[in-house]
Amino acid sequence: MRILITGGAGQLGRALARRLASSHEVLALGKRDLDVTRPEAGGKVVRLRPDIVIHCAAWTDVDGCARDPEGAYLVNGLGTRNVVLGCQQAGCPMVYISTNEVFDGRSTRPYYEYDTPNPVNPYGRSKLAGEQVVQTMLERFYIVRTAWLFGCDRENFVTKILTRARTARRLDVVVDEVGSPTYVEDLAAAVAKLIETGVYGIYHFVNSGQASRFELALKALELCGRRDVQVRPIRLAEYRRASTPPPYSVLANLAGRAIGIELRPWEEALAEYLRQLCPG
């Protein structure tokens, strides 16, 4: 297949390009090559004649989105619409990468693909707008929701914890925000399998299991041999930030499991990731 990846310079875009290049023709375009907020973005998609578009381009800075909701909608909503218009004219399907933050976090069990979204912050609302554009304007699409990504091409929660641990003997980490830590390489592998199936719909691709931010920090420090660092649990209310995250946003991979696509436990994925960051 001829695969166009938007946001090709980002963490997931790069992982997908590496994963897919051996068996497909991959066009991974960064913002300089394809600015999805520009109306002409759709025309460029058409000219590139893709068999499928994997739409990774997004504004994922949740606090930035909270400070500039209109900017969030411009990128994540209207930007998605521009790319969808290109898919319409090219006659190709899309993979839209979405987020756990389309849910409000009030559930007492993991969210299934068919649960009703109800985002509580501008980032989640803008990503839901993108989902709605895809669902209403395309007949063939995959919506892939994921969460709490960590990988080697970008700073993330894990790397921030390890960086802080170099200079601080005590870290305060939120204990009442619970989600699905996900290794970007595992997500890329799952998406690569999905596009071969032709089974369109909504999917939740996250590493299995769940963790609080506190538990994820503890495990990362343990795996890097930093048991000397004290980690103090704090509440979300004590941690000031521009955005309000959903307190419980664990995703259940029901649809993917039904077609044989599952991701390993997050602890195993984290250990593999940290072997690269903390050798020895």
C-alpha cells in the first residue's frame, strides 16, 4: 500500500514509518510538508494518491489546548476536516488517532469503544470534534483511541520523572489520575496490523492493565534502579495545571481483541523501553 502519515515527524508518526517501511510505500509528512490547518491540505493529500491516510497530526499539548481552545479546534477539528476532505476525493480510508481524554473519567470500570464520549477539557473536546468529522464524512475509517504514550522520540511523563530524579530526592506525583500507559512501538505495531484487516470502526489500543501516575513513576524508578528516590502521593487537586484531566480514563481493548490485536501489559512494555534509557 501507499501510506500517507500526517504528523510524520512526531513520536507516533516516526514509529509508524519505521514499522511500515519494509512492506509498504510510506510518505511521512511533518508540518513543514503538510500543514493540516491550511485549506489546501486536502488537495495535497489527493495529489499524493494514498491508499490510506494515517492521521497522526494533532496538537497534543493538553495544557496548551486549555489555554487556547480555539487553537485546539483549529488543529484537531478543522485540521482533521481538511485531511478528511482529501481522503474523500482520493477515495481512501483514514486511521484517525484519538485519545482517552474524550471520556469524562467518571467511570468505575475501563471504557469500551461503544461508551459515550463526554470530554471535560478543550483537548478532549477538540479530539472528539475530529472523531465526529471522520464518522460523518467518511464511509471507511478506523478511529484508534490511545493514552499516556511513552517512546524514544519525544519527552514524555516517564522521561520527565527520570529527569527530575537526577536532582531531587523526593518527587510529588498524582495518585488519583489513573490511565493506560502505552508504549508507542506497541501502538505502531497494532495500527500496522489493523490496516491490513479492513475491519473498520473504533478501537482502543493501549497496553493492557492500568496504573496511576504515582504507580507509573514508582515502576519507572524501580526499573532504573532508583529506589533511593522517595515518591510522595498527592491528589489531583494539589497539582495545579491549566487542563483538567479525566481522573479515571482506562481504556478496554474489546474490538481489537475480537480480531486478534492485543497489546502486552504496560509493565513489560515499560521495562523494554527503559532498557534503552537506563542500560545496565
